[in-house]
Amino acid sequence: MNWMAWTLPSALFFITIAGILLTMTVFEILKPCVERKGFLPISTTRGDRLFIGLLSSAYIHLLFLGITDLSIWIPFALSVFWLAILLRWG
């Protein structure tokens, strides 16, 4: 796999995403969810909120990288916080 430079952060990122998907799959099998309406303007399931959270976290990172040159840990913390809020009350 010489075409990609696997660094520890990139490996951790993909391992974390795989772990989240595995956890969500097991959780869905054990306790199936129903659509509900939170603060988002649409009715969503857990999977919908996870997808919206991951997509918006990518935008948070891109926006932060585009407007500043501070540490990447700041948008990471914001993204984790946003994802937790979205999964709980979205």
C-alpha cells in the first residue's frame, strides 16, 4: 500500500469510523430505533443523525483549517461536542 502515506492520525481516524459503524450496527440490532423529531427540521433515526454529524464535523474541520492555522485539536473537540449534541438531541 505504497500509494497512501498511513500515519497514526489517519489510521486512528479510519479505525474510529469503523468502530462507530460497528457499535451503531450492534446497537441497532439490540435496540431498534424509531424516527423522532429533535431540534433538526426533519424526523431522523440514529443512523441519520450519525451521518449528519460526521458530515457537519468534516465541514467544521474544513472551515477551521480555511480560516486559521491553529491546532487541529480545537476543531476536533468542537466536532466531538457537536456530534454528542446531535446524537442526543438532534
